[in-house]
Amino acid sequence: MSKKGLFITFEGPDGSGKSTILSKLYDLLKKHHYSFDIDVTREPGGRNNAIAEDIRNILLNKMEYQISPRAEALLFAASRAQHVKDFIKPNLERGHLVLCDRYIHSSLVYQGYARQLGIKEVWDINAFGIDNVLPDLTIILMIKPEGGLERINNGLREVNRLDKEKITLHQLVYEGYQKIIKENSNKTIIAVDASQTIDQVLADVSKLITSKIKEHYGE
């Protein structure tokens, strides 16, 4: 087995179903009884990480905070830096499979593209914080803004501060992900149609993950 772990991140517009798919995927993977440990975490915040979670509470709270785009980008980067140091990097060094709900591409899209801070500029502040920890694979669950917001409004998940943004922001987020998918040259970013049924999306994602596991761990 490879000494280094495998880092896979999940991205997508709001309402794309990342958390649901990730939960079901974890249950599915555990049935295989792999020789390596499987960790599931999320951003902003992180598993068992008080500092990163406190920053999450500021970023996603339901209060009407007027957070400037620059401050927002820096808060996401700060939460991510703590998450990488305390959880992601140590577990990858132990050889674990780490599955993360959102990571650096969310900042590139939401703050870099949609908030118009610049993708390169947002990349630079995050590159400092992540200490060269990049995903081995990023799966982007793509759904049009109207479809994602309909799921949120139907109560399929809790509404947060970013969900309340105007439809124009969500449209820009969708465009930002399209841009990242189109410009990906090393095939480490793969898009999955999230407008399908949950079972169909899970089947597509599971196929990608098991293939990557076999390639990396040989199992």
C-alpha cells in the first residue's frame, strides 16, 4: 500500500447534493473493508477542529453580517489552513483516504470568480495556507442554479448565509465551476451531473472513487 494517503474533494454549487452523496459514499466504501482508514470532513470548518469550526460559524451563520469579499476570502483561507494542519495533512501522512466536502476550488469559484476578487489572487492566499496539500481528485457535482436553489427551498438542507445571496451570485458560481472544469488540463477534476437521481449520482461518483482507489492503493 502507498505510504501517502489519497485526498479526494467534492465541489459544486449550493444544492448540488455533495453532503448527501458523500454520506452515502462513505457507507458504501466501508462495506468493502479496505486496509486503509477512511476519513470524511468538510469545509469551512473541519472534523473535531474548534478553531476552524468557529470561523465556519462566522461565515455561514444566519445573522445579517456584512462581511466584505476580501475578509470572506481570508476567513475561508484561515479556516482551511487550520484544517489542513490539524486534520487533513496528518491523516494523509498516515495513509488514510480523506474525503472532503469542499476545499480550495470553492474559494476560487465563490470569492475569486463570483465575488470578482480574481482567481489568481484567491489562489495565492490559499496556497500559503494549504502547505502544498492539493487534492488527488476533485469531483464537481454540477447543477444549474435554479435546480440547486429549489432543493434548498424545499428544505432538503439547512439554509445558510450564502444561500440567501441573490440569484446572480449563484449563476456566477455555476459559471465559475464551468470555467474550472474547462481549464483543467491534468484530468484531476471531473464533473458529474447532479441533476440526476441520488442513486444515479452515487453510482457515477462511486465508479470514479473505486477506480482512483484501485489506482492508488492497488485494492
